[in-house]
Amino acid sequence: MALIEYPLDNYDTFCSLVDADAILLLNVPSAQLADWTALLDADKEVLLRQSTTLIRNKITLPYTLEDDLKLATAYLANSSVAVDMTTADGKENVKEKDIVGVVKTVYFSRGQDSNSFPDLVVLLLGQYQITSVGSSIKFARS
């Protein structure tokens, strides 16, 4: 099924497959791109849809498609290759130990958060004001 690019009705991506391939080819070293280029186009489209969903649920949408949204979507899709984007975020990996009357020690085990954004994606979305709401993050136009 062909991708429908924002801001069209019923859109499912911020970045077309052609644009994603071009963006990644120009901006990502080949060693970090090998898994992406090995994918079928249909699988690339799935990753672009998933990336769009993750981004869309964390930002206030602009009226037009901005280049930074395209870049962020392409980078997130590439970094999502071989990552199960539907898995838990690892919050259950937190352990806590209390020593009564003396000290409270909290230990965090490092699990991979499948829904975390790579630093570059966060930077691209940095033009939006980030507001933390509980365990979620909301981006708003500055």
C-alpha cells in the first residue's frame, strides 16, 4: 500500500520512501545503512509508518510538512531496523531497595527502550518546546 504523506487527509507518513532513501543515502554512513538498504520497500514503508506514529504522538503538528519532520522520520525509521517497536519500554527494569532509617538506594538496570528516540531525532525535534507530562513527553511549538 502506498504511503500517504502529511498534510494530506489520512496521511500515514511524514516522509516518502523516495525521500527517506535519498536522505539516508546522503546523511548516513554506509555501515549504518546496510540493514536499511537490504529491506524490501514494503518493510521500509512499515518502518516509516511506525516512525511517523511515534513522532506524531509526541508533537503538536505544524500546518505544513517541515524538513526536520522528514529528516527525523527517516532517521528514526533507519534506527528502527531490527528493533521491535511494539515492545515494552523497559520501565519494569527498575529495582528499588530500602534500608530503613539509614539510606534509600535505587538501582536501575539498563534495558533497551525500543521506543526511545535517537539523539539526532531529538535534536531535529528540538525546535519544538518539550514538556514532560508524567512518563510521557509532549512537544509544543515554541
